[in-house]
Amino acid sequence: MSSSIGILAYGSLINDPGDEIEHLIVDRKNCLTPFPIEYARTSRSRHGAPTLVPVELNGARVNAVILVLEGGTSLAEAKNMLWRRETRQKDKTKIYRELPNPGPDTVQVKSINNFEGIGQVLYTQIRQNISPLIPQVLSMQAIQSILSAAGDQGLDGVRYLLNAKNNGIVTPLSAAYEAEILKQTGSHSLTEAIAILDAERNEHLSTASDWETFEKQLKEIADLVGEYGLNKTLEVYPMGDTPIAEYHKKHFKLFTANVHAGWKQAQKKILAHLLLLENETDGLKDKIRTAKSSPEKRAVKNQKKRLATIEIEERMLRHLIDTIAWSMIGGQLYIARRLFQGTEGEKRLMKTNIASVVAAADKYNENEADFALITDLSAYIQTGDLLIMKAGKGLEVVEVKEGEVNHRILHVLDDLMAKEKTMEEVIGEFKGDPKALEQLERNLKQYEKTLSTLEILKNDKGEDEQGRQVNIITPKEETPLFDDRLAVMYDKLQENGTWAYENIDGCLHIGMYKGQFRAGGHIILEGLAKQHGGPYFLVDYVSILKSLHKPLFVLPFPREFIFDLMFTRVKLYFVVEVEAFMKLFSDYGMTAEWMSTKETMRLKEKYKLDELFTMAKRGIKLTHDETKHVSYLHHGIFNRLYFEHIYPSYVAYSQLYSFKSAANNEMPGE
């Protein structure tokens, strides 16, 4: 057998070697792969489904088959056939050529001498491109592939996994990968999952666009975030005529567990989606950057469009996580502000310790009464790795660290916080390790921020990151919202099908548009503000997706209408007449006036007030008529009008609380 040639098959090649190779096979010899294998590579021909490839880290030696070829087959011919099979080449004149510098997507044909009694055993090698390797990502990729044309052709990832399982191929991720598919499809076997997903593809997605598909997936996740908990509880205990508050109190424990169960499922789906979108983004950016030929350059325009769409999809997914966070913090904006650290730049999951954080979250989430939110999935939470709601203990912020040095630092910080060691003792332990000392200093600053945030959340007072005293003031009266006016606008829009308009306190114009008015409605709304000649600005409400204010999903609208807003089938605009708003302060013993450009610039430089509201480089000064204390209007005050739906007159009145804080030399919370 020393002169024989074989092909090592450890994936789809076992059952489908292709016509060229099939008729040359004279024997099949079972063996184990001589190298570790894992589902670590997406396949273009399988619409991004995970496939088995050799890996350097993790993985395992798996069951394989050597396809022994008939005598007389040359080594070059065998390499050509194997390469054509793996690259789906139909042209039989194409031949394999070894490249001196193979790229990340290059299929290489390798050879092992005298393996399992076969003289030359060929196999293909291509680099891993799935990272991080976690079951949620693999299952999402497999499900998406079966819902595509690959599913029609039987080339999807779910069938690939089933075939591998039937061939006795088991990797470290196989079981968890399969379990995630079964969980996401609500099935008991991969065969059942295939039937369910085939039916879904044929019934709903045969002619649907990717955007429609994404909206459908988003709605399913939104239902897990919003309706799942109550619906599951109602299945056990029908509400009947019981008032909602009484029902909630009576079945609080079960209701909470069901709500958390929905959140946990939603979080896993969102994580998988975001990781897939990051992978796709990286691939598109590489193509745009390396485009050289004319066809490649012509494709760049569409690739850039797709990147823009991906950014919107990511924003929507994170908005659902923020909807969960909003519920966790009880809808308190001041808490949301404290969880946001002001760090600029996009969140990149694959550049974090996401696998460790996911593992930690899963551990906490084993308790049905608790919920651990992965903060990197949020659009704005920048404090800690996990925001945890624990039964009877309120909110906790947890940092997840990996690596020996980090674990050592965590133990030292625990000793420091428990006052078992002094700062001098701690620094002394790291004196001989400058890098570790530098890392310790970074962690100390991070811990300091986290502790100050937790102090404010727990006691409604404390110091912010700039060392300023913060005092959260709770007004004595209920905050008046104009949500009911928005509900009336919705009814009007449903009646006429084109527009609805409302004016609040003479300074806030609201327009709701669909159909023929959707594209130009904002022009009409701005025209109303222009009539008075003063400065104004317009806000497109969909920008809520970029903010840390109350999410779209808590608006007083039906679910379908919220998705109409999110996907811009309906446009909601707010126009603020600034000077009309400024006049409201005089009703409560305050004077609002424009500052000069020089005064504004000096103020921003002196106090680093990046949040200061300005128009034409001029800020607005607010003076309490009796005490002569001075304050300044910032963006947050205006955000309360259109993102929080607080009456402008009450926003003006509430600044009296700020002056009360100023009298005590405190920085007021919002």
C-alpha cells in the first residue's frame, strides 16, 4: 500500500466526494484525523454556514474516512480533483497550483506520508474565520444558511451538522452547537429543526428581502423582551378580572422568572446577531479596501450601502438590549447617565473578552430569579462587564477579567476594598513588575469609577468621575408627560393615513407623517417654527436609537406602529422653538438669556462643559431672580422634551430643584 493515494474526509467529503473522486474510490478506511478539527470556518457556497476545518487551538481529533483511490491515479491528478471539489470548480481543466503566500481564503492541498498504511493521504487546509468560537454564533450562522438558497440546495449548516453527527464526528463544540439550534427552533432533534426551518423558508422567506427578514427576526426578539414574561405567566394563571397591579403582586416570583427567561433568550440571540454583523462588516471592509479590478470597484458602492445597513441593524439590536436595561434600572434616566462613561468609539465585541463574559453571564443566569446583562451589547452602558439584577439585592456591576495577571490584580483589589491591605502594601507587591503595576493602576481607576457609580445608584448621592458632588433630587410631584397627546396623534394618523400635528406649551411642535407626507413632513413642521422668526432645531425621533433615553418600545403605541417608526415607514419629528421655550422660565422666577460667543467659549474652557447647549456658538444662561444663582442650559434639558415627553413648562419649573442643589454646592442629577 506504500504507493497508494488516499483522500482524508472528515466533513461533507465523506458522503459527497463529488463525481470525479467518487468513481475512483476503491476502499474506505476509518481513522481519526491526525490534527484537531472544529466548526471554525464559514462557507460561501453554504451561505455562511460553519464547516469543519483543522484548527491550531482547541478542537479535537475526530472520526474520519480515508477514501482510497484506485491504482494508477497520479498524485497531481488527485490534488487537482480534491481542489476542484473543495472550491466547487465545474471546469475540469482547472488545476491546483501551490501558492508561496496563500491568503486567508486560499484552499491548500496538503499531504501526509504513510498515514494509516496509505502511502500519500491528501487533505485540504483553509484558515479559521469564525471568532469567537461560541455556540450562539455557530447556531445563528447555521440557521441563517438554511433560511437562504443554501437550504433549498441542501447545503445549509444544519444538514452539515446532522451529517457530521451521523458520521460519528464529535468536536468540543458539537453538543452545545446542536443544543443552541434546538433551543432557537423549539425542536427536539436536528431532523425536526430542519423540517421547521425548511417550512419557514418556503412559507415566509422565498421572496422576502434581507431587510424584511431582519425585521421579522427583530420582532421575535422584541417579543422575548416585552411580552414573553406576561404571556408565560398567563398560561399558568389566567388574569380574569384581577387588576394588573394585584395580579403582578400575587404572582411576582413566577412573573419575574418568566420575564428573565425571555430576556436571557433575547440576549443570546442579539449576541449572535451582533457577532455575525461584525464578521460581515470586517469582510466588506476588506473587500472595499482591496478592490482593484473594475468589477470589484463597481461592487464597492453596494458594499458601502450594506455597511450602512449593518450599522442600522446593530443599532436596532442594541436598542433592544437597552430596553431590557431601561427596565432593570426602573426607567431612571439619572442611572442611565451614571452607567455611561462618555467613552467614544464603536463597541467591538470581538476585541473584548466576550467569551469569558458570556460564560460568566450564563453562570449567573442559571438562577431563574437573577438576570445578568452583558454591557457590551448595550449602546450606552460603559460601566462593568455585567449589569446584574439579583433577587432581593438590587443592581450589581461586575467586572470579568481573564489571564493570570488580571486574576492576581482582582484578588489584590478585593483585599484593598475589604481593607485587609493598605495601598502601600498593594503597590509593594507589584514593584518588581512594571507592566503589572501599570495594569493595576488602570484597574484601580476603573474600580474607582464603578464604586462611585454604585454609590450614587445606592444612595442617590456621591462624587462623579470629575470629583463633583452629585445629589439626585426626587421631585415631590409626579412628572407630567404628554404621552396621551401622542396617543391622540396616533389615532388621527390612523384615521387620515397621512399626518397628525400637535403643539405643546407653544414651543414644541410635533409632526407624525406617513405615505406621501413621510418624505417632506419635516419641511411643513419647520415652516410653522419659521413663522415666529426665532432660532429653532428639528429632531428626527428615530435618533432615539443613539441615545440613552427611554426606548421606543415603551411608547404608548401598538407594537406594529413602533416597528413602523423604527423602520421609518412612519416619521415622527419634533421642532423646538428655543426662545419660546426660554420664556417659560419667567413663570417660575427665573430669567433665561443668551450669552455672547466669548462668554460661552470661556465657560466651556473653564469647566469643560461639553454638554452645554449652544446655537451659533452661544449658550443660554439661567438666573434665579431671587437668589441670583446662575445655571446653564445643557443638551439634557432639551432631550427631556422630545425623548422623555416631559411638558416643556415642567422642564422649566424643575430647574428650581437645580438651584436648590446649587445653594448646597452640589451638582444636581437629572
